[in-house]
Amino acid sequence: MAYADEVFIKMCRDIIDNGVDTTGEKVRPHWPDGELAYTVKKFGVVNRYDLKKEFPALTLRKTGIKSATDELLWIWQRKSNNIHDLNSHIWDEWADEDGSIGKAYGYQMQVKHQYKEGMMDQVDRVIWDLKHNPYSRRILTNIYNFQDLHEMNLYPCAYSMTFNCTKNKDTGKLVLNAILNQRSQDVLAANNWNVVQYSVLVHMMAQVCDMEVGELVHVIADCHIYDRHIPIIEELIKREPLPAPTFRLNPDVKNFYDFTVDDVIVENYQTHEQIKNIPIAI
């Protein structure tokens, strides 16, 4: 059984059975037909994934690992806020006529800040610290920039990554761990998508900094299932989990900016039938 499936099933069951229903409350999201999109929600969900043991891709339905990686590289590597630089259509609803999503996500990643060591953006600072000061407790990114929120077409959901190094006592090598902080998450549409892409990021950062991969801890403040998604989730979590896939990166890549989606190699990824045409609240 894939551990990611185990976590997902337990989380969904807890939200549906014990969560708070927002029906009738003042909410912002709505469905494309104009009806308000209510949720059942839990506060402060925390899931841990040991990336040394297995790659946390769902088998209950297929997660588009290559597409998730492409979005990750769009934000962290290309540092773009324009959907024309992205090879999927997941951001189309939030883009303007020029393709921009405003001063969000990749835009924040490319802004340079002054450090004692010189001007660096957030991604380059993370890599610099991991290579030069790996036991620092200050290795993090944060794209929830209050002064730019009014110019973002969507406030960042996954807004912060904190990196922390430990050591493998057996090998003597540094181990890279990370915490993904998310203010809000649509469980059906985005949960495993985010888990997969930030797991890929931890693998990439570990490889280019000559470290072993460790844990990804996923912290979700408002973890919710939309009302129209509940029947889909109920059907999904009745499925029998399959074995986890195997995952590796192209070992020849030593520079984060050289990674492409083709350097992500996933094998033996068996899944149940995909669920299509999932309605997305906006």
C-alpha cells in the first residue's frame, strides 16, 4: 500500500466525518455557474512524508507528476508569473489578457534582496545557504508579500518552504528536510499535486547540494473539501491502494537551473482510473 494513499484516505475521512461545514456562511469562492462554493474543513492538518522510504504519489487516481513538476519549475526555476511560460492550463482562470497572474508566485521568487553576501533572490539564497551554511535555521522562502497582495490575481496558497538539515549518522551525509506551509487547500484538486511537486523540489535541492533526501512535512491551515467534491472523494477513498511508484532524478544534473521535467523519472506507477472533469471553485 502506498503511504500517500493511507494519509489521503485518513485525512479525507476525518474532514468529512469531523470537519466544520461552511454552508450558509459568508464565503468568497464560487462555482462557474455562479453558485457559492461551500466546504467541509479542518484546521491545522499536518502530514509527514519520509521521502527516503517512498515517493508520495497517490495510486487511488493518477497525479500528473510531470505537469506538477512543470508548474514547480515555472515558479522556482523560470520564476514566471505568465501562463504562456507554463505547459498546462491550470492557471488560466486567474490570468489577464496578457497571460499574467500579477505579482504572485514566480514574480516574488525573482525579486532580488540585499544580503551581506550580495543581491540574491529567494531561490538562490536557499541554494547558497544549503551549500555554505546548512545548519542555519533561517533557510526559507515566503511569497506572501503583503505590499503586493493587491496586485496578485490569486493570493498564494502554498506560500512558504522552510528547509532544515540533519545528518545521517551511518553515512555522515547531510539530510535535507522541508516544511511546506499552505494557508488553504482544495483537497481533491490540489492535495497530492502539491505533495508531489514539493517532494520533487526537495529531491532536486538535495541532489544539487550533495545531500540525502529526508522528510517533507505538509502543514495546511484550512484543509477543505468542496461540497460538490464530497461524492467524488467518497468514491475515491473506497478504492484499494496500490504499491508506490519508484522515483529518481537524472543523476547528471548538478545545477538546479538545468533540471527539466525529463530529468524526473517515475517507474512502476500503477493507478486506478483517473477522475475527469472535476469542477473547480474560483
